[in-house]
Amino acid sequence: MKLNDPFGRVSNRNQRSYQSLRDRLRQEGILDTLAARSFVRNMTITAVKLLLLLLGVSLTLAVFFPQLHTVLIALNALALLWVGTTYFQTRMHLNRYLREECRDV
């Protein structure tokens, strides 16, 4: 029994999300290390583009609505936290997939 997850809910949810990602990667034909690394690179590029789009929209809104600076900062922090944790969790699952499932070309 773990003190930070006494009923195993977090680990069960992580296991289900890993299995879902693993099944999806298999469906897409990502079975080797090279294809998985290419997927990681594309995912990183997409995350950076999403964050740049968020920054651009926020700066535009800040110029047109200066009274909303506090709200925009809070929303940006929340979005950054969400994208960051999702990205980190997915990278951890992908690293596990590389270790357990991928075979070299």
C-alpha cells in the first residue's frame, strides 16, 4: 500500500492511459524506435506551436483589453500548467513504450 496513492486510483488511471496510448500507437503502425522517436518529435513541435498560439492570442487580447491583464495571466498559467503536465505524462508513457514495446529496425 502506497501512502500517496492508498487505493491505487492514480496508478490504475495511469495504467489505463498508457494502455490506451500503446494501443493507439500500435494501430498507427508505430512499432519501432525510429517511428516512436519521430512521433515524439512531432508531439513536441505541436506542443510548442500550441503554446506560441496561446501566447499570441494572449498578447493580442492584452493589447486590446488592458483591464484583463490579471485574468489573462491566470488563464495563461492554467493553460501552461495543463499543456506541461499533459506533455510530461505523455512523454513518460512514450519512454515506457520505447523500453517495453519497440524493437529496433
